[in-house]
Amino acid sequence: MSLRIGRAIARDSEGTLIEFDSGCGGCKGCAQGRQQKLLVAGEFDHEVVVRLSSRNQMFALFNSLLLPILMSVCLALVADWFLLSDSYGTFFAVSGFILGMALCRQLSPTTLGVEEKN
């Protein structure tokens, strides 16, 4: 389970804007010194804890990385199955990647568990 602590900085009709000092453990190196903001549903004061379950992390990984790569490989294999030339194989692989990107779904904001820090 991924867990981050942030500060609630503003509220409006859509929810609460939460600010984090830096990136998560995975991207701390490239997000160092940058403040990141996230809009979540609900009203919160002071510090909050944002959680993302391992199941939802795996869904995001499959959706954003594995689905486009698998589609690319599958369409390249289809082109090879029909004994098409290499240029068609490349075209099918790129088309599969683009198709995989188009099939990706966004995680809904409700998958984040947000609660007040005790």
C-alpha cells in the first residue's frame, strides 16, 4: 500500500486541494524540490493521509504500461502470422501500442483513500 502525507491548502465546491512536499518513494529523485497538488473529494483540514491499495497500483501499472506493450506485441505477432513484410510488422506494432494507449482507463478519484491524520 502506498501512503503519502500532505496538507490541505484550499477547499471549493469540488473538494479539497492537498499539497505534497515531494514525490512518492518511486519518483522522489525526479520530483525532489517540487510541490505536487491533488484535488480530492471531501472536506479536510490540516494534514491528511492519502492511500492507494496494492490492487489499484497493479491496475494502474497494467493500464498505463502493460496494456500498450501487450497490444504492440500481439499486433506484431499477427503481422508475423500473416507473413507480412517487416514494414507492415512495424506498422502493426506501432498501431498496437497506440491502440493500447487508447484503451487505457483512468483511475477514478474514489480509489484513493483519503483521511485526516491523527
